Amino acid sequence: MPEPLRSSARRPRGRPLLAGTCALLTAAAVAGCGSAAVGPPVLNFYTPADNAEGYAAAAEACTAEAGGRYSVVQQTLPKSADDQRLQLARRLVAGDTAVDLLGIDVTWTAEFAEAGWVQQLPDDVAAQVTDGTLEGPLATATYQDALWAAPLNTNTQILWYRKDLAPTPPATWDEMIDASERLGEQGLPSYIEVQGAQYEGITVWFNTLINSAGGQIVDEDGNVRIGEGQAAQQALDIMQRVAASPASDPSLSVNKENDGRLAMEAGTAAFQINYPFVYASINTPPPDGGGGGTFIDDQGKPSATDTGRRVIDEFAWAPYPAVNAGEPAKPTIGGLNIAVSATSLHKDLAFEAMQCLRNRDNQLRNATEGGVPPTLEALYSDPSFQAEYPAWEAIKNSLDNASVRPQTPAYTSISIVLSDMLNPPAAIDPAALAPQLVDQVEAAVKSEGLVP
């Protein structure tokens, strides 16, 4: 993909048409045009479509808290992360002064900072944001030892499993693969659901495995480390074994997060690696959720008749499986951070609003109503949060041992290259593919070669 546009490419949009239009309006309307605007500043807060209602509620609460000094208006971006990034990039490159606060994916920090699209947090704001924020989410907002955003919410994967099929949850991938194959031999639900399709999900799977094995793809200085040691080959071996197992889901190579959720609710999966949203789904009635999942018989197989027992009755959770026994896994975290646009005319107010938008009440609402875990450590000991998140302890454990994706402006290219080379996972030849990944990631970091 082409290099991201740099700050030198930004030009303010011409205003002749706008000025001409304003001249035709009535005197009352003219007050709302350009620099002649009257009243408190309006801070536009651009967020993803997911949980837009929660972000809008936070904007209303922060407007009330501002006491008339400014208002915050939530603006909804497209559903797709790629489309969100594209829309924001176009606005920022054009110097759009109507962009004040941005909800940015955790993978965009380095790119947006390097391009000059977002404002580095002032020292006093950075200190306030750092205080009480979990280290993993904080790392996603950091680039070259500077803080460029404030963590709003986070996300991490854990193991969800059927306790009737696996009374003791597997602690490692080896144990889980062995358990899956034993179940398959008995004709019982055996699938291990994980994201194997050619998209960001398979890159996340690989990133978690290589970090859990003691390696990494690219370090914080942008140096390619994927070829060091045996971590990459260990990760590739696990991916191939999961996908090629006779007990595996035959559609694994096209599966994403929602496919794993559906397989578990349908009673065909024994294990799934997935985000906390699956708990809310299985506890939500149709058509919005799984309604407890399908009925299961005495053996745990899906049943077309009412047996009085559903998947939800055996639904449990545990920490993300380790690569090496006795060493905790390092799940890749996701989430959303708030940044202040470099084009905003009200940066000081935007930094103030940023802190309100991510305060305790707003993060708790996002967690309990929007299904996205908070970044404030104190909330994990809050009874109201724990009541809504019965798996909170496993989630907190996952966050405490988290890994982040490569913090480089080239991350998008790296992810595209990896997702192409890792799919289908059943066809991976670990010994042959590991050195090829080194070459392709190095090319992506240097903006060389062709991106699939």
C-alpha cells in the first residue's frame, strides 16, 4: 500500500463557495458560518458505529459537565475499521477543522502520529491519563515514548469452553489440541474455534502466539524481530495443527469472530478463542443473541428436541491457553483510544473533553451496555462491573499479560502481508514459511514489494 500521507500534504480547504453561500443566507443564519460563529465551541467526536449509542451518551454527559463552555457532539463513522480509517484520513489530510476528537483503533497510533494527524498529549494531560490506566492499553496509545491518545476501552480474548466436554480447561494449546482430537474420536463436539480467515483476526492469532512463545514481529523501534529464535516456528506449528486436525472445523480458514460464536451456540464447538461479547450473546434472546444456544443431549451433542439442557448450561471460561507450559499467554489486545485532531481549533478544550469521555462512569457504561472492557484498573474491582462481567477475572488476567501489535506506521501493510501468507492455516509449512515471513515483513516495513 502507498505510504501514509504526511502532515506536509495537508492543505486547508478553500472557502470561496462556503463564503458565497453564507452571503446569501439571512442575518440570523450568517452567525453560524465560519469564524462568525456565535456561542460555545462544538467539539465533534468521531467514533465507530459499534457502541455509538454509548459514545453519544458520554458526549451528552460531558456537554452537561462543561456547564455551557463547550458541547461535545458524537459523529458516527462507518462500520468497517478500514472505512473508518479512510474517512478520518481524508478529513485530516484536507485540514478539516470540524474534526476535534477521534476514536482511533489501537493499531493506528503510530501511523496517525507519524503523519502529524493527531496531537501529542501535553505533559499534564499525559500524567492524568496514565494514572490508573492499565499498562497494556496505555502501550497501545504510545509511540516513540510519547503518548498520542487516551485509552477509552480495551478488548482481549480468553478461552471459552464446554465444561461437560472438558471438565478441566486446557492450560496450553497442546492440551487443547489433544482434548479436541479425543472428543472427535468419540464423535462428540470437538471444534476449536479461532479466527483463521484472511483478515486482521489471523494476524492477531499469530501475534499472540509468537509473543506467548517469547518472540515478536517488530519491536518498539521498528526493527523486524520475527526471525529471531524459534518463536515464529512454534506459532506456525500450532496454527497448522489446529487447522489440519481431523477434529477441526472444516470452515476454519474462512472463520471470523462471529463464526466461532455461532459454532459454540450451535453446539458443535468444544472450545473457542474469542472476545467477551460471546458471553453477552449467548445470554441474549433471539434475534439479537443466541438465547442460551441449542439444546444438547446427555452426551453433549446438539439436539433438535427440547432436552431441558442448553449449551449455556455448560458454558465456561478460562485464561487464554499458553504456548509453553508454566508461562502465561500474551493475548493481543484491541480497543479504542481517543486522540485530539491536529486540525482542531479547540485543542485545549478537546483535551479536557477527552478526559471526561473516558472517566469512570462513561467507561462503566461502555462496558456494561456496549460490551467493551474498560481501561481503568479500578473498575475491575467494582461490584457493578463484576456483576455484568462474570468472566472479569480471566479478562483482567489476559490484560495483565497482554501483548500489543507492532507499533509502526507500516502496521497495516504488515497485517495484510501476514494474513495473506498465513491463510489457509492448514496449509502452513512452519519450517519453510518462517524465513519467508521475515523477508515479507521487512519489505512491508520498508514500503517495498507488493502488498496482496
